[in-house]
Amino acid sequence: MKDTIKAVAFDIDGTMYANWRLYIQLGCYVARNLPFFIKYAKVRSILHRTAPLGDFYEYQARLLGIEMKIEPQKAKELIENNVYKGLTPYLKKVKPFPHLKECLEALKKAGLKIAILSDFPPEQKGDIWGMEQMFDVVCGSEALGALKPSKYTFGLLAAKLDVAPEEVLYVGNSISADIEGASAIGMKTAYLMPLWRKIFNKPLPIADISFKNYRQLQDFVLH
């Protein structure tokens, strides 16, 4: 595949680390703030279907304000404290998947650009386990104005990489947000299979690559 792409871009959450590791840490924190997170989940579901916004954060706060029957400014403060600040300590502690770093190093050595496109701010993960400096582009979809699977967001990613969409391989674990979203704009896709697909060896038909671990992804891309 290396000869048909110029860049490899990655989702973070659930793609660079196992979601279950984070959920174990977050259990008590989410339980303490459960009413907020239930309403916030509804808002994010709406935002995944929303057109690009001039000010994503203001619109997100307005939607949450409606859900919680509070003023948008108060909703914005709750999002900042409970999500952007509140989740950060937990996200910094979670460990990445094995062999992720060696995979990134191999891709860079092969001359490919590498990037991150995450729905939540990448800076919540600190220096991305010491790997941030390796990436040519790091961006969050919120700051771009639209959550995945928006074609607009994936288009901006390709523009920032200075390559055509069809020259990008996008790596993710969500079928709707990552695989279908990237495919819709012409990008190639690599799907990190969940445990049941790994056990039964069931690749995702709509993905160009279905992989079980990062050594396998490295091999698929470079050979």
C-alpha cells in the first residue's frame, strides 16, 4: 500500500489505546457526574450529524443548555470543567497500545507523513505518550468546526497534510465516524478490529485494511 499513499492519519480514542483501560479509571468520576454525562452524550450525538459551525464550542454549549435547562454560559463552564479539564488527568494516565510507537517510527522512516484527527482535543493526552513531535499534523475536529464523520473535517485534514484525500490512509476504530467518514471523501481506511472480530477473524468489508495490532498494520502498509 505504501506506493499508493503519502500520509497515514490516526484517530486517538479507542484507536491508540484500549477504551476499556480508560473506562476502568473513569468509573467513579462519571458516576459522580452521571446526570451531566447523560445529557452531554445526547448533545454529542446531535453534533456528529451537524454541518460545520463557525463556533463549535458556543453551539455545543447552547445545545447542552437546552438539554439541562440552564444558560449557555453555565453549560459552557460545565463542559470545560467536566470534560476538557475533568477528563484530562485520566486520559494522560491511560497507556497506548503495544508497538504503536515502533509503527509510527517505521511509517516516518518510509517517508510517509503522519497525522492525528481526534474528536476530542489531542492536547488532553499531553504529549501523546512522548510521540507528539513525530506527527506532521495534529488537530481536533472540534477546533475545525465539525465532528467526524463530516467530509468537511476530513477534507481539512488532507489540506493540512498537503495531499489529496485519496493519498491518505485513515486509521480508526469507529465504523461510522472513522471508516465511513474517511471513505466518503475518498480516503483509504484501516480498521482496528474489536475483540470479537479478532477472535473470529472477521475483517470489516468496507475497510481497505482490518488489523489486529500495530505490528500487523505496519506490515500491511509497508509491504
